[in-house]
Amino acid sequence: MSNSSRIGRLALIYSIGSLGGALALCVGSPLPWMIGPLLVTAALYLSGLAEIVIPVKTRPAGQIVIASQVGVYFSPAAFAMMLSLAPLLVGVALATAVCAFTVALLLARAARLSLTAAFIASLPTSPVEAAIMAERCRCNPGPIILSQTVRIAAVVVLVPIVIYAVDGWPASAAVHMPAPFDPQGTAVLLVIGVAGAFACRLLRIPNPYFLGPLAASSALSAIGFGPYFYPGVILSGAQVVLGVWLGSTFRRSLFQSAARLVTTSILATFALLAMTSVFAVAIAVTLGLDWELMVLGAAPGGVTEMALTAKFLGQDVALITAFHLIRIFIFMPNIPWVIDLIHRYEKRRPPANDQRD
């Protein structure tokens, strides 16, 4: 395939994804510019109408924009509130880890995966990071990527819809509030995001294209710099990029060859979401907090996706992002030794039906 043909097909897919976002906006869908492209693109790939691989390099572009914008919400007051609620943030992170491990035990038995693979598949992390961990443990990354993608897609779609179902479905005009275009502010925010991303990449920090821009933007906001905002068209475009990439990972061949895994992954995602939601609501009732905020904070979604969801639903973006960042900072240093421990435990057991390459 020539470069011009490839570029043309990619442009067509992104155009169709954007159309899906516009339709989702018209019907008042939650998070329309991510959910719309995700569903439309997934339908294209599952039907076999599209087969071209969406470059992984497109995802960082969306992450940098979203992360640098999310960091703006870390005002000095928000940072002080985050410090005061540190025990709650850590407790929710640990509870989510317990829920994920419980679901991993069920997934391993139902999907006939090794416990190591099931644990990686159930961790609230990104599909890319999960695939890297799978390769290090010599597990087949395909089922793990599928399970992770199903989890993120389900959380992004289901959480806003459930909250809307309980609190009422707002008019699309009430939630669509684009910021006025400020060329200087947009340029400054983009430079901050790109610089933070490359700094974290040089330091080999996990998820550099989100954590880097987020750290840089939030640090400047915490000392009173800014705030700057991207115009609505740029934020919508970043969400389309992420939604199309997620939707393109739903490949027809994998669903046909792993029907049992698809079914169990979906059920495992529902189980994990139900467990974290019940825990979050219980904590909210006990401490007198907003149950919507706690559900979003405990939800097993990626940082990017949950920050977007929080912004769209009008929740405290800084605090909800802090929930997920604390979880990342707890998980990332400890995941390697936990996986090694599980791996050594499995080696002492009789061989199981592990799906490996």
C-alpha cells in the first residue's frame, strides 16, 4: 500500500470517527467525542470494513492535549485539598487493587488463563503498558490487550450513562462549553505539554505522554501560573484521536478465535466495575461525599479516559485525576514484584492451560 493510499484511508477513518462524535453530541451522549468515534470505529473493524492499523503514535498526541489541559485544574486550593484527603486516596487505590485481584482469580478460571496473565489483564492500566508487562512475563499479549481494551471501553461508556440514568440526562447544550480561542494561551499550554512528555520519556517514566504533560501543567498551575485553555475544537479532536485508536483495537479475527475470552473479559469488566462502584458508594455514604465523585475516583479506567469523563460530567477533575494518579504511583513500583511472586507460585503448581505464544 502506497503512503498516499494509507494516508487517505486513515483520513477516511478519522472522518467517520468524527462523524460518530458529532452524532453522539446531537443525541446528548456523555463524552460524545470519545464514545462516538470509539463505537463507530469498533463497528468498522468488527464488520471487516476497515483493516488498516491505526498508528500507536497517534495516541500520544491526544494524551498530551488532554493531560496538559487536565493539569490546569490543579490550582493551589485543589492541591491543598488533595493533600488533606491523602488517606482516602490511598485507601481507594488499595481497595481497587484488591477488587482487581479478586476478578483476576475469577478470570483465570473462567478464561483458562494463567493467574499471571489474568492479573495483568485485570489491572487498571493502559493496554499498551499491560502488553509490555505481558511480554516480560512471556504471556500472550493478545488476550490481555483485548481484556484491557474491553475494560476501558466499558468504563468510558457505562459510567457516564449510569450516572446520567440516576441524576438525569442533561441537554447537550448544557455540557458543551468550548473555551474562547486564545492563540498565545494555546501555544503555551501545548509547549508545556510537549516538554513534560519528552522529559518523562527521557527519564523512562511509565506513561510519559500523559504523566509528563500532567505533571508539568499541574505544577505550574499549583503555583498560580495560568490558567490556559485549549479551544473546544482541539479538545474534541484529541478525544477523536483516542476514541478511534481504542475502537480500532477491536479486531474481528481475535473475537472469532477467542469467543470464550471475549465473553469472560466482558463479564470480568462488569464484575470489577460493580465491585468498585459498590465500594465507592459505601464510602461516599459513610463520609458524606458525592457518590458520583467517588464512583469516578474508584472506577477502573485509565487516567486519560477518567479525566475526560470527570470534565464532561462537571466533577472535580483535579481530585478525580488525583485518585487515579495515586493508584498509578502505588501500582507501578509494586506490580513487578507482585507479578514475580504470582509467577513463582504458578511454577510450583502443575502446568495449566495458559494461552501463550
